Amino acid sequence: MEALGGLLIMVKSKVFSTKILGDLDLDGMVILVCYNEQVIAEINYENGIDQMQIELICSTEESPKQFFPLEGFLEILQEAKEIAIQCAKEDEKFK
């Protein structure tokens, strides 16, 4: 793990990583899923760990489409889910 500018970065591989950050608009932390340091998804547990949500960050006309290995993407999503569960449990300790 590596702390950088208030973010906690967990490097899974050379291309995939997760970043944990607080979001003032949400109740709890947000886990960013990155590919080559570009955010491709956000996971939040605002509605509880049994109802986590993922927001996929899609390509726009200004940015090219992203292609990446499916297996690596599934692995990093599972890791991000586990991190979200861990953060939610920590949040409960302080309520």
C-alpha cells in the first residue's frame, strides 16, 4: 500500500490498482478501480455492504475506448469489493 495525496493506493498489478478516498457526497469511502492510472470504475457502499454500487467510467468522444484483460478486471473488482467491506466495517466502529 502506498499513501499519496490523501489517497490510499493498493497496487494489484502493473496495470490495475485501487484507490481509496473519502467522498463528502456519500456516506463512507469510495474505492476507485484504475487501469494504467486512469479511473475506470467507482465502488461505493453508501446503501450498505449488501447493496454496493459500481459506477463504470465510460469512454467519451474525447477519450478513446479502453480495452483490458477481463480476468484482471474481475480480480481487481473482487479486491475492491473486499476493501469496501473492510472500510464499511471500520466506519461502523466510529458510529
